[in-house]
Amino acid sequence: ESRLRERKRERKMRKFDPWPVFFRREWNRNWPFLVGFAITGTIITKFSLGLTEEDAKNSPFVQRHKR
């Protein structure tokens, strides 16, 4: 009978989960950096995908670093 009572007590008292608190605090601190990285990454990706072979041929930088 005491085992049954212990099991019921264990079900009632759930352990404290620190993850939601941690994530909320970290999100509030770090969202500007994450948003900045996302925007910068998007801009760089769009710009890079817009470059063509013709742009590479005309680029002095590419010509200097060609192997």
C-alpha cells in the first residue's frame, strides 16, 4: 500500500523543467544577433546566386586568384 501511495505522490509532483525558462531568457538576449545573421546570410546568398560566369570572367579578383 505504501508503494502505491508513493507512486501517486510521484505523479502529482512533476520535476521542474528549466529548459523553457532558459530558452525564453536566451531568446530575449540573443534575438537581435540571430535576426542579424539571418538577414546577412539571406543578402549574401541572394547576391552570390545572382553572379554569372560572365561576371567571374570580368572580375579582376577572380582573375588574380585563378589557379
